[in-house]
Amino acid sequence: MHNDVPNELWTEIFLHGPREALMQLNLTHKRFNSLARPLLFRNFVFDPYEVGVPVGRLLQDEETLQDPDSFILKRLEFWTSSEIASYVHLCAVYRSRSLRGDSAPQHIWMSVTSTAATCELVGKLCRRLHHLVNLRHLKLSDIEYPALLLSSISVLPNLRYLEVRSCYPQEHEGTTDSRPHTATAALDSPPLCEATLEYSAWPASPGISAKHWYPLLRRDTLRKLSTSLHTWILSQILMGQPFMVVTHLELVVSVRRLLQNVQVFEKFPAMQSLAVVASTEPREPDGNGAFQDARSPVLASLGEYRGPPDLLKLFLPLSSLHRLFLSCDDVNHALLHLRLINGSNHITSLRVHFLDLTHEELRELCGFFPHLTDLRVKVTVPYWIEDDYEEYHLGKQTNFEAFDFLTELMESPPFPIGIEKISVRWKYEDDNSHLDDGAPDLKALEDEFLSRYPALKAMWIDGSPGFLYFWQLGISGVQYDSCSFDYNDDEEKWEKAHALRKDLEMRWDNM
């Protein structure tokens, strides 16, 4: 069956497609190519450190099974061949098989133990990368690369998205060189629209690798930047020209470092969305404490902030800021910083994620945002085990009680009068609902909310595991849809609730 389809083609199909459906294909070779190839070969996942052979032994070549390096090389040559390369839009080069994604079928994994062989495979990829003439998205994660990779990337005319995570130059490439990489400095950069430069802890300075990749960022085309803001990159941003068209910025940086270098935001005058992932770093001397008096940067377009509450004093006073996402373990930490901010704010959309929350804490939190129309609250309740006994009794335990929380919400709703959408969700990590007597009367909760909040148009109450309740005002303004699941012991209801939850997460903003 399908003898005219190359064996390598079937290998890729069974690596990434549903086997039962694909076995029923009955197409001519020409028709197969025109329909299947653009779909099957959009994404090239290349792992030079490990190799997967499909279960079912599609490859009967004993030499391939004994020599994983040979199999990887054949895959590389096949994907970069003239027949296939033009279809590839995304290339992902990973070290870890865990990054292949949950949708990948089961594989038999064999380790590639030869470091020299791995370096050679990466080198072959670099030499063949230019064949991917339509490549738009390149992902690199946890690999060691030669200088040749940088020059190969520079000649990709359609590359728009670049992600580099924990990648470092091969040792023999001269990792101690402190100068900008010559292979990068002398090359034209592709017109990147989005770039990610992230580095985990490494024995040597991450600046070694940053010197190679940072010059690829073009200030006239880059619109989204995500980077670890270590010393070298920070200095380059501060000394260089502004990124005039960057609208979305994500920084992995310690709060202390950012407060000491607030002027970095002046290099992104068009920024509309800022996300800060707080990292830890060795404690530094307090110096003269000037960072405590950091002033708000001038950001006329910033409409959204995601990050720790420690930086609220910089951004909350901005008149353009309307969307706020706070995530921290302790709600009191957020409340503490909010109490220290004088003046009004213009927040209309608030999303918070804590490990514990009481009705009174929620009431105080809402009191800081009188213009709120969209509120999303999520509580993740940790699972305490015997090993945590000492911490539990030192005051770090979680007190969240779902039944009491909902009851108090119904008796005394704490939301601003103009609220339009309310989402209250929680998840117990011990996989118990903690609602032994069932949830309170959620229809009565809905009625109470509607009587108090005339602008209300959507409500989502979700306890996982356990139940999900959703209500939405209909398009006509009179009819409404409601959905309720109590799915503790019902697998079919659990699947429906799971599907509804995913749907709500995607379309909540546009309700």
C-alpha cells in the first residue's frame, strides 16, 4: 500500500500524526504531496541529543536501531532536502524530549552519548539551515552551538520569530571572549518581529551568549521582546538607541535590579504591555537606598502590567494603565504595596492569583479599584503533607474554605458597582473538592449579584475538582445562558466541564 510514498515520509507521518487515520489514506503520490506535505512538514522538531523511533518498528533497519546518530542525520537530510525544506515554517531544536509537547505519540528513546557526534550533528544543521527558505519561526533550547549557527540565521530571509533559551557556545568556540561575537557583528540581521533571549544559571556568565544574540535584534522591526535582564543586556539597552516599535516587553529580572534601573523603560517608548517575571539573585548591598525613591517612568502607551506587586508604585499611577495582572503567594504582600500608593488609578480589568484569600481581603483588594469592570480571581490551595508539618504550624498554612467563601460572597458581595464580569476560581492540589455538603445555592448567588450589579453580564464560579457554574447575559439583553456541572464522580460531566473551562479561558476577554 502506497509503495510510491518514500519511507522517510511515512516515518515523519507516524511520528507526528494519528496512525489509525493515516493508515486509511488512499491517494496517489501527486495528490498526496499537494495535500499532505504543506501540513505535515510545517514544523521540524530536531533533537541532536536523543532520537525517537516510533512504536510499531516502522524502521526495520537494524543499523539505524543500533546507531541513533545515523537516524538523526537521515532525518536532518530529509527535512532539509529540496523536496521538503520549502514547506518548513517552524524549526525547533531541543535537547530535552520533554519539550516535544504532550501531543507527540509514544516513542522508544535512545540516548546519543557521543559529545563529538552531537556537535557534528548541530554543525550539519547549521550548514543546511539555509535550505529552509520559508522558515518563519526558529526555537533553540538548551543546546551548545557553533559560531556557524549565527551566520546561517542571518541569511534566512523570512525569519520573523526567534526564541533562544539556555543556549551557549561550544567550548572550543572560545567561551571566554568578552567582545561581541564577530560572526554576529559583521552580519546583517533578519527582520525579526519577536525575539526571546532567556538564560538559566550557568557556571560562566550568561553574558557570553547574550553577546552573540543581542546584535540580531533590529530596532526598526522588533515589536515583542522577552529577555533575561542580566548585567550585560541591561547595559546594552541603556547605552543603545531606543526600541521605537516594541509594544510588548517581558523581562526576567530581580525586583531590586529593576528598581535601581527604572530608566531602562525609557528605551521602549511605544510599550503597550509589560510583563515582569521576578527572579532571585544574590543579595546586594543597599548602597544609598536610592532605588526606594524610584519615580514612575514616562510611558504614554502602557495599558497592561503583569508582574509582582513590588513594582506597582511605578505603573499604577499611569493614566494609560487599564489592565493589571498580579500573581504572588501572599495576598497581604499585594495589599501592603497597594496601601502605600497615593492617588487614583484607572484599572478596569484585574486578574489575581494567590495561595489563600479571605472575603475581607477580597473586599479590601476591590476597594483599591473603583472603576473595575472585569475581575478574575484564582486561588491555588497547596497540598500539605507530613514533610510540611513544621511550616504548616509556623503560620504558612492555607485557610481558604470554598463553602464559607461562597456563602460570604452571597451575603455581602464586595465588588465595585460597575462590575460587568466576575470569575472566581480555585483549585485544591490534593484533588478534593472540599465541598462535602455540596456548593451553596449558586442560582441564589447569581440572583444576588444581578440585584446588586445592574451592569453584570457574565459570572464564572469554578471549583476544581468539584463543580463549575457559568452564567452569561444573552446578546438580546434579556435571555441568558447558564451552565452548571457537579462532576465529582461523573467522567462525562468532567470532560464537559473541562471543555467549557478551556473555552471560557479563550473567549472571556471578548464577552
